[in-house]
Amino acid sequence: MAGLGQHLHGIQHIGITVENLPKSLEFYLEVLGGQLVVGETNLTGDTIQNTLFQAEELAGDATIPNLRDGIPGLDVRFISFGNAVVELIHFRDRQLSPEAPSILTRSPSHIGSIGRKHLSFEVKETIDLTEFAHELEAECARRQIPNVVCNRVVRVRTPEERAALPRQANAFKFWDEAGQPAQDWGDFEGWSLFYCKGPNDEQLEFNQVTRNVKTLFNQGRDTYNQVHRTQFTA
């Protein structure tokens, strides 16, 4: 067995730098149902600066926050979704409370750039993904999180056109449905997804893994367990 895989136990968490910590907590805890595990408030000083930003400091990157002796303080919150954890990362004025807005500026979050990331949540097989997308938008609108809007599978030129589309346009489903021409979906038969932005403009995906592609993912998990002596389950 080559490499260092034998020393790993899967993926523990993915981190998201947020603009508004209270709204982010509301979205990931109350809308999506995550459980707050642990948090730390107002991290500052040499150790955290070196840990997070040493490579950038050596490269002369002037855009990084200065946790050593500057204005920013760092808050983190870890939220469990059962099989993975989301970390919320919040840089704000260290003299203010964690409810203060971020001191950072936004950068593009779409996946059309090297190094960009996205976070995907798996929706249960028993749920219609197109209906879930509709409910997600409605719940976020009710909570005044207006930028959580799902991409449709049909091209539109205005937000009004997007809103007027039937719900069937809410998700890309890799299988044949009634009234649609048959297609060969290959190995991906059973996959479905939609993209939307989170409350901080982070790129999110919601997907389902069913039918043939579910078998392939299960086989991949079982092989990983065998090779690395882990015990991950569905």
C-alpha cells in the first residue's frame, strides 16, 4: 500500500469563511439542521497566525489578515452533519463581538477558477430534489437569507424568468423520467444535483446518489474501508 492513506480516517471537515456569523449559524443549524459541536472566539497571536498564514507571509502576500498584532480576531464554529463537519470561519474586528460583520472582502466563489471549492449536501432518496430546492428557497426567503437561490437547468435571462419556471427545472437528474426521451446515462445513472449560493455567497450543491451510481459509491467506500482498515458506513 503506497502513500499515507493508511494514516487517514477520511475527511473530517470543510471550512467556509463567512461574512455574517449569526446568519451563517442560522442557515447551517436551523435551516439545514446541523448540530453545533464546539467553537472558539477571538483567536489572535503568533501561533494562530503562523499556523494559518505562514506560507502566504513567506510569499509576501499582503492580503492576509493580521491576527498577530493587527485589527482582526478570528472566531470558529464547528457544526456536525453526522458524517462530516462544517467549520465556519469569521474574521472581524477583535474589539467587537462575534456578531460584528467580517472585515474581509468577498471573492468569486464559482467553480470556474483553480482552487475554488464547493460543499455538497446529500439529500435523502425519499425526497424529491426539485421540491427540496423549492422548499429551501422558500425557507431562506422567510428568514431573510435572500441569496440562497437555486440554479435551474433551463437557461434564463432574468431572475423573473427563473422564478417562473416549473419546479421540474430545479434539478439535473441523471435518469429517465416519465414524458422524457430515453437516454443512456452510463455510470452516472441515478445521480442528481442542483447548485445554489449559501448566505455568504459560498458555493453549495445538494445532490442525491441513487440507482447505479449509488452502487459505485458504495463499492468505493467498501474498497477504501478494506484498504485503510476503516469502518465507514452509508
